[in-house]
Amino acid sequence: MNATPTLGFLLHDVARLLRKRFEQRAKCLGLTRSQWQTLAYLSNNEGIHQSGLAEILEIEPITLVRILDKLAERGLIERRQHPTDRRIWLLYMREEAHPLLAEMRELGDVTRGEALEGVSAEQREQLYQILSAMKTNLVQACRTPVEQNEMNDG
């Protein structure tokens, strides 16, 4: 058996270790990974409804409700009722969340710096371009159903 990890395993390990290292640094902020991830995505999607944010985060809406409850208890987010549909809640960051988000971004920068130590600026740009192309390819591929004969051949 080949001892070299496959691309998928290597990407998974790098992503896992990035999260682990970030969590080590962010522990002092008192947020779970789910909470800081929710804040990060909400900061780029303010005014989104709960089910839309759950879809972006790829989690069940009921799971997101629990995370949002905790963030609201800490005064970091607020829910506002949709102007025309009382069943829909729109999500917004509170001012108190912005300094915390800035700290999280700074910790992310430090963590990425550790991960990319010894990698030149040119190599970093090339890595980013390759990963972006892979993401684009896979997003497109996931929109296309796998043909039955392709599954039987594999």
C-alpha cells in the first residue's frame, strides 16, 4: 500500500489541524467552533433568515437555533421579524460582536501564518488558485447528477 496520503486525506487533515489550532488560540474568547463559524458567516450575510444561514453552514435548522440562542444570550446577535412574514426571523450582528469578530480574524491570520510558514508568496497564490479551481469544479460537479452507468463502472 502506498504510504503517500491521497489528496482528499491530506486536505481533510490540513483543514482539521487548522481548526484545531484556531480553537486552541480562540479558547480564551469563550466561543465554540460552531458559534464562531456562525458569527463569521453571519457577518457576511446580515439580514439573512435562519434557514438560509443553516443552509450556508450545512447544518440542520434546529441545530442552528440552539447556536443562535447562545449567541443571542451573549448579546452578539439579534433576531428581527421579517417585515411581511411573521414566521421568518432575520439575523443581524450586534455592535458587541464586532470587536470579537475582529479578534477572531486576527487569530485566523496568525493560525494561517503558522500553517504557511516557509511557503513563498508565489506558492501561496498558486495554492489559492488551485484550491479555488478545485472548489469551482466540485461545486459544478455536485450540481450534475452522477449517471447510473458511471457508478456501476467505478
